[in-house]
Amino acid sequence: MLRIISLLIFKINGWKVVDSINYPKKCIVIAAPHTSNWDFLIGRCYGYIQSISPKYLIKSEIFYPILGYLLKLNGGIPVYRKEKNNVIQQIVDLFNSSEELILGIAPEGTRSKVNKWKTGFYHIALKANVPILFCKLDYKNKQVGIFNKINPSSDYEKDMKFIEDAFRNVEGKIPEYYNPDIF
């Protein structure tokens, strides 16, 4: 039912799924640009259309009693940003204890403009030995989907440059909020 509703939402609004890579059993999906609350709706519709059930990190402040339950049911993992709790290792452990896990992350970390991306996704992928898939939320062309991937190597700067270049020409809902620079 959610897939049908999502297909309808995409059809009415002119969005297209443009995947060029299949999902492995375990991976991190970085989604960018993240400039609007609408990104969540587009991303969840995309997941329902593709019949995937990704987990995703979301700030703990949103986990109110009823909403929090619904977010967890829908794949949300609360991140307690005010505490030092080694989120990277917790997610690596989650990957290591799971048969299948798709983790969606918005590397900008917020809808507002940032000076550079957060790079925890890279460290998780490297430690958990999982690929990073690139998901674009391209509002200019109304396209969403996986368009590239990388298996993290020991060359951090080269890998980050590859990721940065891949997302350079993707346009978010609020273009002035997007900064594709990782460094």
C-alpha cells in the first residue's frame, strides 16, 4: 500500500527513480543534497518504491512519545548529540551483527548550509567493510536514486574527492543551502 501511495506521489509531482546500481545486503547510502524537510518524504517514498527498508540516523530530540515510536518503526535510529557515545562504533557493531542492513545518512547533517560535510559515514563504512552508495535528491531534474558507489580505501583524501565530485552538480530544493564540499 505504501508503495502504491509513493508511486502516486511521484507521478503527481513529476519525480523519477533513476537507480543505476543494485543494493547489496549491507551498505551505507549517503543522500544529498539535504536542504529541506521535503527530502525525508522524497527519500521515504523512494524507499517504498524500491522495496527497501533502510535504517537512518535522526536527532533524538524528534523522538517524542508517539512520533518516536513511529520513527523507530519506520527505521529511525536516535542519535543523542549531547552525549559522547561513539555513534560510529555503535553503527559498526550494528553492521557486524546484522545479516542485512541499509543505512541512509544525510552527510551534511542538517538542512541548513554547512561549511563541510560530516564524514562519520566514511569511517563507519571503512570499519564495517561495506560500500557507500550515492543517492541524489535532484530537485532541478526531479530525480532520486543511486548513481554511483565507492568501497572505502586507505586513501581518505582521494575517496573524499571522488564523493565530492560526484555530488557537485546535484541541485537541492533550496540550492543556496547546499555545499557539496567535504573538506
